[in-house]
Amino acid sequence: MSDTLVSLRNIKKSYGRKIALDDLSVDLFKGQIIGLFGPNGCGKTTLLKIMAGLIHDYNGSVLIDGSFPSPETKQIVAFLPDRIFLYDWMNAGQALSFFRDFYADFDYDKAKALLEKFSLSSKDKIKSMSKGMQEKLLLSLIMSRKAKLYLLDEPLAGVDPAAREAILDFILQNHSKDSIILMATHLINDLEQMFERVVFMGEGRVLVDDSVENIKSRGVSIEDAFKEVFRHDAW
């Protein structure tokens, strides 16, 4: 399809004897916000890192906007890992300057406005921030890039419900029809309203890949569908 931005075919990745991804294939289409769900250790983070170009020793084919992972594809991919990746001596203002110098597509003014929206001061030191404050800062940085593919690994785990709602509103209002947001999260019930498509992973494989509309048409919530899948280990 012409709107395919990411195509993965027969991806296999192991860590020693541990299989992380087992012949996984999936396509991601422009304009979608996709929830990536699965138990710990099912391969979600490995999958995101492969798309981000951080893992190279795998078998299979990965195409990002028609190209194999490379320095060029990294320019259109914004990856938010599940842990802080900035120097702890930095303050928030220095983190913004770092991103402005490092990424040509970084919107400094948008990031600065987001800091204010989330009540973060440019003088706040990263090492003195709570986990929730750090996550707000990281989201402000990542979502202020004009990327085509946003990969978010557990981005809201430490954010309180009020701030979470504000962040979700921001993501929805700023999502481009030409970009994809793929979010790995355990907060199914809290976030299901923002997704139009969900992918359930188990033991390195895609178990379910369906639209939210189609799942809900069967009279079940996304969380109920998830529980059903992993109760029987198949669907």
C-alpha cells in the first residue's frame, strides 16, 4: 500500500537461547496511532529498538519509508526509551538546547511551550526530577520533533492521571496524518481511547493485529480482549 511507512518481514532476534522475536511480520501505515501491548519479555522493546536502528543483529527485513535502517532513517524516527537517556547534570533548558543542536527537525519553541504546559522550569535539574517530571520532559523533547515515526516505550508509567490526560490531548492534537505513533504500554484501560489500532504481542510473535473499532464491535473493551488472548494464549 502507498501509505505503508514501516514494513517488517520475518524478523527473528535472539539473546543467547532466549528468543525475543520469532518470525514476526507487520506493516504500519501513515496516520495511525497504534497501541503495542504484551506481557513483560514478549519482545516489544526489542521490536522498537530494531525500528529505531539501535539493534542490527537480527534476521529478516525492515523497511522504514522504503529504506533499510540507516543514519538516514534515524532522521525520521523519534524513539523514546523506557528509561532516562539524558545526562543527569543537565537542566531542562540544556536538554532542549541539546536536542536543537542534535536534530534538524526539532521545534525548540514547541518544546519550550510544552515545558510551561507541564509546569517544568528550564532550570530544573534532571537528577532532581521525579520520574513523572522526567517523563514529561522526555515527551516534550521527542514530540517536538517533526518525525514520521514516533516510537514510545512505556512513556506514561510515572505520570499522574491529570498530567496523563494533558499529554494525551497534546499527542492527539499534534499527530500528523503523515506520521505514525507506536506506543508500547501496559496502561490499556487508561489509554485505549487514543488508539485506532492495537497489536498484541506474545513470545516474540504478533497474536492480534486489529482495529479498535473492529474489536469493540464485538462488545468487548481492548483490555477485555487482551485478557482473553493471554488467558488462552491464542485467539
